[in-house]
Amino acid sequence: MADQTTSSIVIDAAPADVMAVIADFPAYPSWAKGMKSVTPLSTGSDGRAERVRFVLDVPPIKDDYVLAYTWDGDREVRWTLIEGTLLRMLDGAYVLRDLGNGSTEVTYRLSLDVSIPLIGMLKRKGEKMLIDTALRGLKTRVESPR
């Protein structure tokens, strides 16, 4: 991934529990800000989604796009943009590291590009806000009783 933004958070749960929430795409609208709908389109032999359609509304970005996912057990998931209207590139990853004490460090890496012109500094700020919001939402979702 070229030119990416990265941030990490510690979640009080095992990697498998964190990855289970990441892999539960239909539940994203309940915890991922701006997600109007998230629909798996195809799954792999492990039962996890390989292609997922997202409807996003986080001003100024409003888009309907499809991502392709690659899973590495409960250690990492990577994605790349297959199609989008406003988005031209959306490559990212969640990397999970077991801290050995019932908690997991989650690192979110993101690189995006949109078809509207944005100054590099504003784009990075937007990426950072998106990542931090996603990590906080993920932490709250994983750590809350269901």
C-alpha cells in the first residue's frame, strides 16, 4: 500500500472475538459511523466474505462501492476497492496482535483516493478521522455485552 495512514488501539478481547466482529458485515451499520448498509456478495471456503457492497454516507463522501477481502485467520484482513462511484482507491487492512493477556492490539491501515480533488493534508486528516472513528466503534462493539 502506497501512502497510507495508520492507527492502533487495544481492545479487551481475544483476536478471534475481534475478528468475528470485523467479519460480521451486516452489523456494521450499528457501530460503523456512516455505513447505511453493508452486504456480503460472496464468501470463501472459510465462510468469510470475499466481496462486500457498502453504502456509505459520511459527508463529503457518499458512495456505493464493493471491496474484495483477503483473510489470514484471526491475524489480518486486507481489502481493496473493486468498484466505486466517488472512491477511486480504497486499500486497507486490520492487523491483529495478541497481547497475551486477553487483549488484542488492532492496527488499521488505510489508503484512499476520491474522484473529487482534495489537498493532500485534508485527505490525510480525513483518513485519520475515519480510522480513529472506526477503531473506537470496533472497540465499543467488541467490548460491549451482546
